[in-house]
Amino acid sequence: MAQNYTSANTSINRTKLPAVYRKVTITTPFVFDYGCGKYTEHIRDHCTEQNAYYLPYDPYNQPKSANDGVLAMLNQCAELHKPVTVICSNVLNVINSDHELTIIARNIRNIVRTTGGIAYITVYEGDRSGVGRRTGEDQYQRNEPLRNYLRYFTDGKIRNGMIVIGGN
């Protein structure tokens, strides 16, 4: 992806589980964490406790070799029709490009469709003004309410403060 801001340094939770993981019950054998951030061990442990294999992916915070391995495993899940839970937690709100958001949304929808899985998407709404702005060195915040992201996920529904796709 070619983003103007990577927002890589907004990944700060070393031990606190992202809220989305406390809101959902993992029912698939795999969890693909799209934009997982730097710190993943505590999330991996949580997924293991839920009997799911954790697939962390982040082009700005994980090594390329790790991301490539995760994508290869994700492709195997699709080929074998192994359901995958996609988690995208507070990622979309730090991307200033509508084009990049469209690509990410298409990727998430394709994973759900090809694996028969489900996706849970959360965003930090900021001041909810809808006026995006730079918030620091290499950092951006869209400041959009969750419902505004439905334009990228027309097949999604808002449930429990998240966009949910699939899992009907």
C-alpha cells in the first residue's frame, strides 16, 4: 500500500487486548488481524485460548517475511474453505486515502467471501467531525463516525459498536 501516513507509531498496546477481542467470540479456526500493530503476543495468547490460530498482518509494524507467511496461510485457508475471522481494529481511521480504504475493504470482503468467515471492524471516531487531519509525525486521524465507513462495506451491519460482515 502507498499511504501518505503509516501511523505505525500509534501501535502502543503491549499488553492490553484490543476492545474488539473482548466484544466477540472467535468461532473460526483462524483469526487474521489486519493491521495488528507491533505487539501481538498477548493477542496470540488470547486467540490460542479461543482455539484459533492467530495470523497477524501489518505492512508497517511486522517484518515482510512474517507478513508473506501470513498471506500464504490465508491463501491456503481460502483454497481449503477454512473459515477465517478477520479483525480490523482501529486501522481504517488512520488512513487518509479513500482509494487505500477501498482496497482494504475489498480485501476484507474477499477474505470473508472466499473462506466463509466473518469480519469485525472497529474504528476510533476521534472528534466525529468528519474532518481528517495530521495528528503527529507520520500520523493521521479521519475523525469519522463508524457509520460513515459503511460506504466501503455495503454488505456490513453495525452491531455492538462494530461493522460486521458475513457470519449470517
